[in-house]
Amino acid sequence: MPENSKASAFIFGAFIFLGLAALGYLLGNAAIKFKEYERTVTSKGLSEREYEADIVIWPIQFNEANNDITELYSSIESSTSKIKAFLIKKGIKPNEITFSSPAITDKAAQQYGNNSKAEFRYTAFQTVTVYSKNVKAVRDLMSALSELGKKGIVFTGGNYQTQTEYIFKRLNEVKPEMIEEATRKAREVAQKFAADSQSKLGKIKRASQGQFSITPRDKNNPHIKKVRVVSTVVYYLSD
């Protein structure tokens, strides 16, 4: 092979080698930078606030007993009218009061061979329900119900059907501020981690918002609702 051809081949090979070496360096450096860019930190931010309920549902249940079914229905109507009049007098609107159909039990039909005779053949349970946005007024009224007890109305309670329910309906109004607060706190946690690890906090890689939960603050104040949400945010880290 002529000397010129050998020199040309050598130079061509050298260029190829240098080109491949440079390409390998660039690719390796890019891979390292990409790997560094993938460093992340996951942090959580909590937003928790307390609000008063917007609506109260108050079931008032009483019972009547009689041996005559006609008289029993008359007693139910009389007690129901007294309760309604009492509620309206105390500030409850008529359209906030509803009545259920009375649940009547015939004990004679349930003896099944038992010779013992009940004092009253018929017993009945009736529920008057208050559905109101005036939570404070209804709560104040609950302690005054004993006034009707002194008039001979026998109230029942302690079961699932007579539990007072408090509802918070303004969740959509408070959501934006709470999400913003939870996200801000998540960033504060991530920034602290980045500073401790001598890194810089980058952009958000991924974020997820947890479910909002609404629970009573405590058993003695079920009308005060604790609203809670946790946001999870993944940030990039860099040196």
C-alpha cells in the first residue's frame, strides 16, 4: 500500500476514534446529568381546620301505650301537636318540622304461647324530625325539651334512629384555600430536606391530593367539624 494511502487511512481512523470518544463522553455526561435530574424528594403537607356545621337533623322520638288502638292514635296525634307547637314557639319554622308514620306493635300478637299478659296491648313510637340551618337555635332548644316531659310525653333516645346529625356543606368553598395551604406546607418540608442534604429544590415532578375528611371535633361537640386534607408532592433535587 502506498505511503499516502496508509497516512490517509491512519488519519481517517484517528478521526473516527476521536469522534467516537467524544460521542461517548457526551453521552456519558448526559446520562450522568439525567440521573442527577431524576433525584427526587417526596413530601406531605397537611391542612386542618375547624368549622361549625351548616345543617342539623334532630329526630325527636316518643312512645305511647294503650289497650285501645283508637285512643292510642289520639294520644299520638295529641303529643305530636304539642311537640310541634313547642318547637314553633321556640323559633323553629313549620317547614323545618316533619313527622314519620307511627310504628305500632301489638303485643298480643307476639306472645307466642306466653301466658303473661302485658300491661298495655299496643305500643307506638313516633318521630318528629327537625331539619334546620339554625344549628345554634336547635342546640339551645335540645336542653329545653324536658318541658314537654313534664307534660307527660315519654321521649326515647340512645339508639341509632334518634342520633342527631350535623352536616357541613361548605366544603367546595374551603377547598381551594386548604389545598393551597397543604401544598405550601409540603414545599416547606421539601425545602428543609433539600437544605439539610445540601441540594436545591427543583420543579414538581408529581403531585397528588388526598381525600378530604370531615369528622366531629370530639364526641361532646359533634356540631364542630374537623376538615382535613393531605397533599403529596414529589420534587426534583439538584446540586
